[in-house]
Amino acid sequence: MTHLEFKTLAKDILKRAQACYLSTLDDRGQPLIRAMNNLRNLEQYPVQAKWINKNLSAHTVLFTTTTNSAKVHQLIKNPKASVLYAVPGEFKGITFLGEMKVTTDNKIRHGIFHEDWRLFYPQGALDPNHSLLIMEPVLSECWFDNKKTTFALETIL
């Protein structure tokens, strides 16, 4: 797979995957995987996806979560993480690996906030329990046409 093919496939998967899966390490070093909202999905999150595509790099991984969640505590202790985006019916997937940072960047929180999230963040975008998880991946594995391809992202971005 060429770099251009990778970029095209990655963009397609990121905008269509219904969910994505974040893996972190617990206190015992065991992996924990959980489903996360794919904020790059144009159908489910059109405002958020457009903001992310305009303001962040093509492969930046971004999630919103509660500050007091187990994943936040795990990532503060050990920021190594992986994220899988997949379109299962088509056997397409892409995994990003790198270090996930916990942040409360106000520009991003305002840019992606969805009013329905007030259920979790009653004070809105700047609610103290509203954190962001952000990763600039260093490595990616892509599955397509029954083949796996690995890319060091700094070589193609």
C-alpha cells in the first residue's frame, strides 16, 4: 500500500467508523479496551468532525470523557495507548499507537461540544469534569484487502 492509498483509506475509515476502541493499561499492566464515540464520524457528529478536520491534523485522535474516569487516571499514570477504528462489514480497520494526553484545552472543548453532552457535563464545555484525550499517533497499522500494512506516521504526514 502506498502512502497516498494509506491516507485515502485512513480518511475513509475515520469518517465512517460507527465507534472506535481505546486500549489503555490498568495498574497491573493489563490492557483494558472500551468503545468510544468516533468524533470524526460525519454522520453521527457532523459539527465535531468538521471542526476536528479543520483544526487538527489528519490523524489526530480526540475523545471527550469525564475527568474522574478510570481511563483518565490510567493515561496519566501510563500514556501509552492504541485506538482501533473499523468498518467491520468491509473488513477495513486502522489502529493508531502512541501516547494519549489528558487535557482541558478550552478552544477544543468549545469547538467540539455537543449540547446533548450536558447530561454528563451540566456546566457545558468548560465543566470541570469535561476532559479531552488527544493523541498524535506515531505508528499505524491498517487492514484492507486481506493485507496488513504498518506505517510510521511521521514519514507520511
